[in-house]
Amino acid sequence: MADVMRSPGPDEDPAEEHPNEEAGAERGDQPRSGEHDSSKRAKKGKKGSFWWELFVLVGTALLLTVLLQMFVARVFVIPSESMMNTLQGCPGCTKDRILVDKITYRFSEPQPGDVVVFSGPTTWMEGQSGDAAAPSNPVAGFFLRAGSMLHLVDSGEKDFVKRVIATGGQTVECCDERNRVLVDGEPLEEPYIHWSGPSKKQEEFGPVRVPQDHLWVMGDNRNNSLDSRYQGGGGRAGAVPVDDVIGKAQFIVLPPTRWQGIDEENPQAMALGAESVRGEGDRLPGELGYLTVIPAFWAYRRTVSPVVRTDSREHH
């Protein structure tokens, strides 16, 4: 027998027939207070998580930059003309920034033709004033070095960039009848020399026997460079200890129009023979230096570009 729908009587409340429907509608119209509070906490948690992640990312980038520049590679700015035209540092022009790798000389020694960056030797720094004293506190010293690597503070260091002409035990002098530097009596072929003035005559010096574990360095802008010929009074005092070498200049990384490798042609190759100067075994460590370019330059651009720089500088 079919069910028959019954209409409510005059004394009956229609809502009583389905008591849960109205209550359910009321709960749907107004969210519970607990759900509202949890939504606020979730939003606050997301915001806090964002700032924490940003802090971790920035801190990691800074730490990687410090570690890369301490042990792998570092960017230097060239303010002087002493290495023209190989490196550009003329007044009023856009100065080159070079990437100097610190790995190559962990496996090999500097060789003739290498362009190296080095800290000013004691003999070069005598009589010069105005340098900031190094902090006696090792913690303060660490933060000073870290800030200098990030180009946030000036470390007060005196760094130079020159080309290696002769190494320890060799005798260097100038000049022969064709105005060429001689090493162990053999004239050098130096296609990288730049003459900035009217004179193309090199100043005579030597002969000087380079002390062991030292380098004889000269600028490519041959008549406009204060190098081993003059620093420390010249002679043996002008030679640079190998221990003072920071690294090997590999690339010009800025400005973009100058992005290129740095010519490191061995000036002794033709005179003394390439085998006696740079053996086959030295090639692999040199190539390792190129592997430092991408990570070190990436870290430099990521962390240094947004801040005001006081770059490490090469002095004349």
C-alpha cells in the first residue's frame, strides 16, 4: 500500500518533523570559532616560514661566497695603468674586474708569463703609511676579511698584479741591443708589452739573480709600472716571495664587453725552450683553475651586485 504524505496539523510545528535541517543550516552560515583561529595561525605560520627561508637563503649565499673567495677564487679590480693593454685600469675608464683562482698554485708553482696577484711584500711596503692595522682579535680579523671579500669593508691590504718574468735561481737584466729583457743571457719575446709614452726604450737594470722561492715581476705597460725594477730599491729586494702570491689571474669578468681570458704567453718559451720552463705535468693544475670561474663569479654577482663595493684593488 502506497505511503501517503500527511500535512501537519494546526497544532504541530513543521520544524519538528525535521529537527536537524534547520540546525544544520545555521551551522553552515556561521563558521566555528576554532576553525577561524586555526586559519589565522596557518597564515602567520606561512609568513614566518617565508622570512626564515629568506634568512637561510641569504645566509647560505653569503657563507658560500666567503668560502669560495677564501679558498677557490676572488674578484679584484684594476685601478692602475701598469698592466695596459692586457688589463684595463686607466683613469676615467671602466676598470676591469678579474677573477683570480687560488687553486692552480696549490698544485704547481708560478711560471714565466703568468699574470699573478700578490700581497705587497715587506720590502715593497717599507716607508708607506696609511694602512689600517690588522686587528689583534682573531674573531675581529675573521669578520674583517669576510667583509672585505664581500666588498662591504676595505681591508686596507695592498695587492698588486704583475706578470712573472723570471723565477727563483734565474738571472734577469735589461737590455740587449734590440731593447729586450734577458733571462739567463737569453732575450725574451714579449708581444704583450705596451708603450704608453713616446719612448719605447726600457730602462736598464741588473743583472739580478732572483732568490729561490721568489719571482721577478714586471708590468706589461713597461715604462709606466712600479715593479721589481723599482720596488724595495730594486735588485733582489724587488723580487716577490712566492708565499705572497694570492693566485693566478684567469679571466676578465667585468665589464661584459671585456669578458675574456688573460693572455699568459710564456716569454721564455722561444729563448729557453718550452719544455725547460713549463713541463707537461703542469698543464692539468692550470686547467683546474678554469673550473673556479662559474661558481665563484656566480656567487660574486649574487651577493655583491646589490651592495656598494669597496673592491680589493691592485696598486700601481
